[in-house]
Amino acid sequence: MPHIRTDNQPVTQITVIEPESGKQAEALLLMTERARFLARQPGFISVRLHRSLDGHRIVNYIQWQSCDLLQSAHKSPEFRKEWNHFDQLTDEIDAHLYEVAHVMDANR
């Protein structure tokens, strides 16, 4: 379960990917393989992949212990080796780091 809170926050990166028409499933498969790799890297906390019901987008929600450890994982040769192939599946990749500003749960 992602740690979503306003105090003592991990680093949260949210990436919205727009695969080329008809390539959402293929892009999601590649992202799932990458998530398995990332899960073994130092500082990893969690990853969630969401696909839009209209088939046009994928949202990647990932949490890490620090920016440095996240960048180190993204720069590793093993992570980058299939990046060219992923670029061929996507029209747009929009990644940003976020902090939680407010949390409200059903039980609170």
C-alpha cells in the first residue's frame, strides 16, 4: 500500500504516459517489467500502475526513500537498456515529483 501522508513523506513521482494508439497493453507490460526491476533497488517503497479505461493513458505512481536513490535507479544501465523500445511505444511521457498536500480517508 502506498504511504500517502503529509508528515515525513517519501519521494513521490507521478508519471503520465500516453502510448501510441493501440499500444497501451504493450507499454503497460514493459512498465510492469521495469517495476519488478525497480522493486529490487535501494530505497524502493512502492509502485502502482494505472491504465485508463479509454486505452489512451498509463499513470505510474512510485514512492522512494530519497530523490538520490530514485535517480540512481533510473540511471542504472539495466533500467535504461530497453528505454529506446519504450520510447517507440509512447507519444508523451510526463514525469514530475510531488509532495502530499492533504489526505482524507473514509475512516477519518
